[in-house]
Amino acid sequence: MRGVRGVRVTAAMVSAMLTVWHNPACSNCRRAVALLEAHGIAFRTYPYLEDPPDAARVRAVLAALETTDPGAMIRTKEPEFRELGLQDATPEQLIEAMVAHPRLIQRPILVDTDRALVARPPELLLEFLDLGRG
């Protein structure tokens, strides 16, 4: 699988089955799950708040998003972002912040083998999964 900046994306890091990084309290996560169910798409949820990812898993998702910029998957409007003073943080500091404070991770994130999508709005997943036609 392809990687970014020396990160090799492996099957152990991103599953062959579609995975939704899911926060059940998030309306966008619930909408994404409902869209997948409505289209009969098999998926599993990853409760990242209960089982936070390690830095390698965050880097693997960044690689699947085809970026090295952790800003692609961090919630800059969360109070924790400001409280932790992350406005001028390095990419590595942002990754470590997401590991230590998973509430900072953007949601929902769909991971499908070696590609990923931050599904905001959730309807973006239709094109990502080629479900928009028909």
C-alpha cells in the first residue's frame, strides 16, 4: 500500500473493511452510519474516544488521507485545542495531542483499506464510496 513520508500503510493499521472512526454523541457520525446502513455498506465502528489511537495509527490515517498535515484531522475549534496552546504546534506535537486527547480528532473519519476521508459533511462519503450515481 502507498504511504506518505516513510509511513507504510499496512493492513494492520487500516482494515480491509470500511471503518468509521465514531463518536456516538456526534450527529455527523450518526448521519454517516445511517447513510452507510441505507446503502447496505458493511462497516465497523472504531470508538476512538474509548480506545484512543496511538501515534502510528494516526500517521497511518494521515497517509491514507494522502497528507502529512495533522491539521487535516484535528478539531481546531475544540476548547482543548486552545487550552493546550496548539495554535503554533509542530505536526508531531499535533499528532501527540490527538493521541493524548482523542476529542481533538475530527469526525467522522472513514478508512477504507489504503484511503480515508474526513466525512464532513457525511454526504461526502457517497462520492468516496462511489454511491452518488444511480
